Amino acid sequence: MGFTLTEKILKNHHADGEFKKGSEIGIKIDQTLTQDATGTMAYLEFLAIGVPRVKTERSVAYIDHNTLQSGFENADDHRFIGSAAKKHGIYFSRPGNGICHQVHLERFGVPGKTLIGSDSHTPTGGGIGMLAIGAGGLDVAVAMGGGAYYITYPKVVNVKLSGSLSPWVSAKDIILEVLKRLTVKGGVGKVIEYTGDGVKSLSVPERATITNMGAELGATSSVFPSDEITRQFLRAQKREDDWTELYPDNDAVYDEVIEIDLNELVPLLACPHSPDNIKTAGELSGMRIDQVCIGSCTNSSFMDMMKVAHILKGKTIHPGVSLSIAPGSKQVLNMLAGNGALAAMIDAGARILESACGPCIGMGQSPNSGGISLRTFNRNFEGRSGTKDGQIYLVSPETAAVSAVEGKLTDPRSLGDMPDFPLPGEFVINDNMIEPPVDEAGMAQVEIIRGPNIKPFPVTKPLSGSIDAVCSLKTGDNITTDHIMPAGAKILPLRSNIPAISQYCFTVCDEEFPKRAQSLGESIIVGGANYGQGSSREHAALAPLYLGVKAVLVKSFARIHRSNLINAGILPLTFRNEADYDKISQGDRLVIPGIKTAVEEGRSELVIENKTTREKIDVLCELSGRTKDIILAGGLLDYTRDSFKN
């Protein structure tokens, strides 16, 4: 029996644990990336661990999220990250150089290598044949220090592509079709591996669009083979030496197989407020729109931008529509400026934004009240745009551009014949906005710059003998990290200040939660299914930690968020019987007797006593040997510091 490509990469990097499905395994990490919304905390954690220099093959710090400098906070964070990177062996991609995933694909990604990043869309690297995984900042800090990264040995789903896309149908439509079939919960515990003859028809940027939005499936990662098309891309980036041919074995066995005939796909879109709420562009054709935003790590490649420029050339944006465009990297922006495509966009009336995440994380360009916004982004969670009642639709660049001209949702196939959009034989290479670190001899001369908004990691404590606390909040299903710890221009600058940012925790759901949780001292949160889906932001665990949350009891967790809770020392619990969810109300007093002993003994079946209703509720506390020790220590930082000392 042969191996899948995923299994081959895992096997080559296996460092700890039993190598079989369902077991927790540790893997060696070759590369890491951070961005500035998560990076400040990640580097504070790395410094706290006490390792003088990163031990990865390549670690890169990107500035791409908090680039709206309306106060001193973001600029201070950038200086802190830049100085920490310079001193400790990390490459630093300066503000304006581009979105982390786009730049990493262009300049650093290597087929067959492992990459973890403190951003949930790190699986973008799977488009180039990496096993790339989103993780919490503390996990990244540990990997930079030389520690293994731990995951559950995943199931591998084969999405078998045949045929080729019809004119004006795009890679975005492929991943929207996968989301339609699997839903936002369908990838949990799985890696999505793309195979079949249809793969050969997709360029690396198109593959990266697909692996990028695999995060919306809840998948651990997504990966394409590294083939001749991958080689051509790396050659055009003057990095052909990084290429390795990688395929699954012919007799590889997959846990699940999904077949998609690319010839049959039509333009799709995700309707508010979930990436799996899929309809065809034809079904909503003619819908009035207010705004169009093109860019993000999903759709900001040179190829995407050239298609947009072609559609806009000689046209004028509809007077009722605001169009913004953010090329994904300085490389892309330079090339658009050089070949006249940027001029075509400007002539049409587009508002050109800097090469950064921008509107995708609510950092500017919020739509009008109740506004309908078409976006080439990856998430359309309620309120994420910065407008609470904004109606956000996720579309391809082709659909976005033609709709901006028409003033209404328009099927791009109405454009008629589509010209070829080949990738260039050579990209323009200019890495002057990427600063290398000093060598070991120069480390002592580098001062780490800390601004007044940068606060230490929250204090953690070892697990207590029992937990006796009130349910401070009860939520429904599909609570996202945007619900738990909102983004946006007002809140993101506080990412390095946990006491300050915690005052916004869960305010999307309940404005009184931070005050109530703090007044309780210790509390428990109860939630529904797929709790914590969305971004990798560990602040969604650190803010509750600061507010005194000791345990989170839900029907099911999203992968990264559950890991982040464990890393923060917060106990992750699930209902044995989901119907018992109805036996707890906000304000009930919940007791978990003898929890420390139970965790020490490895008992997964526990009982929570609802002292308010006198109900007894069976719950699961499923911790492995390692995660058990992390919880007992009070979190991953304390556990790692102790293990590195030993």
C-alpha cells in the first residue's frame, strides 16, 4: 500500500508519537511565518522561552495586517517585531512588501518542506507542494525554538480533478464547490489533497487560491503535487534550485475521494454569512451591489490582477459602486505598474490600496450600512467587514470586476471570449524590502525596541484541584474567532496588549461579557458545534484567560482554537451527549470536582455538577500525554520553558 503525498511529507518530518491515524504526532518544522497581528505576541513568547536564535531553516516575520497607522501602537509593534527578528535570526518583510502568504509563495516556499504560521491561511503554501499549517503564535514560537509541532495524524481526502475550467470560471469557483460539498466543518481532522489530470491545468497561483480557502473547511492543510508547473513557477521566481518533484504513490489509499469535473463548474459565490453558503452567480444575477473589494491572500496574484485589468480596461466603474483593489505583493504591484495594467485600473476609477490585508480583516473599506459588498476574500463572517449589518459575498476576481462595471452582480461568462492569461517567464525580483537578520556575532549589538502598548504574556497557573465557577456565557453553533476576539481598525492595534484587548472579548455576542467575566473572577464558557472556527488568533484564548475563564465546554471545537485553549492552560471539554447542552444556562454554577487528579490519571470521562439545577452532565476531557502535561503546567509556555531547561 502506497503513501499519499501528505503521508510522505509527514513521514519525512516525523519526530515524536506513534505514526498512525488518530494518534498525536510531533513533526519537525522547516519554516515558520508570522504576521503583525499575531507576531508581537509570538515573539514575546519566543523571548520568554529563552532560546537565543531560531533553529528553523527559515523563519520570516511579515507586516501586512496592522498597516493602518492611526496611532502609535501599530508602528511600535512593527519596530518591536523588526528588532526581535534582526536579533534572533528571522527575516523581516517590511510594511508595503506584501501579504505574508503571497510573498512566502513567491520568495520562500519550498516543495516538500513543512511550514507553520501564526495565521490560519498558512495552508496557501500547499499550492507549491508544502505541508503548510496554521497554528497559534505560541506553537510557532516553540517551533522557532526547535520544538516539534503536534497534530493529530490526519485523515487524507483526495479531491480528484478532471477536465479544465471553462472561460471565466476560476480557481475560486473550485474551492467554493468543495465548500458547498463539505461545509465549514467538513475538513476538521483532515488534509485535502488534490490529484487528477485537472491539476495540470492549474497554475501555482490558482492552486494557492484553492489551498488558501481550505482553511474555511476547517482542514489541517491542503496540498497539491509539485510538478513541472511548480518548477516553471519557481524558475520564473529565479528559485528553480528549490524545486523537487513530489507526487503521491499510484497505489496511495485515501480516507475519502471527491471527484470534480472542472468542465462542469460555473461561477459561484458564498452568500452571507458563511463561506459554505454557496449559490451560482446566475441565481443572483442582477442583484444591486454597493461595493467591490479585490485582493486578499486568496486572490491578489499577478494572474488575478491581470484578469481584473483586462475587464476594467476602457470601462468606468458604475457610479453606485466603490471599487478597491489591493495587489498582494510589491512584486505584483511593480509588475502591474510596469506593464500598464495598473493604469487601466486607475483609469476605470478603482481605489488602489497598499499591498496588505486591509479590508479582509476589517482594516478600512467597511461597506455602508446594510451595504452589499462583493469581495474576493476568504471569509464573510457577520461583522468582520467592520459594518455590523454588511452583506458580504465571496466571489472570484472575474465576477468582482465585471460586477463593479455593471453595478449589479453579473456572471462573468457574459464577457464572451476569454484571452489567455499566461504567467510571465520571469517575475520582477526585488527583495529590498526583506531585511535579513544579523549573524550570531552581531546579536549583542541589536536592541529590542518595546513601545508602551506592548504588555507581557498573561500570568498562567498550574491546574487547580477542582473547578467551581459560574457559566459566564452560553453561545450557539459556529462561533468564530471573530465573535470571540473581533478584528478591525479599532481593536487590532491592541493585539500586543492583552489587558486592553480583552475588554472587547465576545462583545459581538454580549457587550457585558468582559465586565461580567472579570467580576466573577473565574468562569466557564459553554458553546455549540464548531466552536472557534476561523482565524488562528491565539488572542481568542489569551483574552478569555486574562478574564478568568478556566474551561470551555462545547459540542465540538475547531482544530486551531482547541490547541490555542490548551496552550493557554484553559481546559477544553466536550459534551458526551450533545442534548445535555440544554441543561446549562448562563449564570449556572458548575463544579468539576477532582479535575487535577482526573487529568493526571488520564481519565477522559468526567462529570460536571450543575449546582444551580442539580443536574449531572457527562463530559469528555480528551487530552494526550503531552497536552495533559501542558494543561497541568498551566499552559504551553510554562511547559516548554521547563522542558527546554531539562
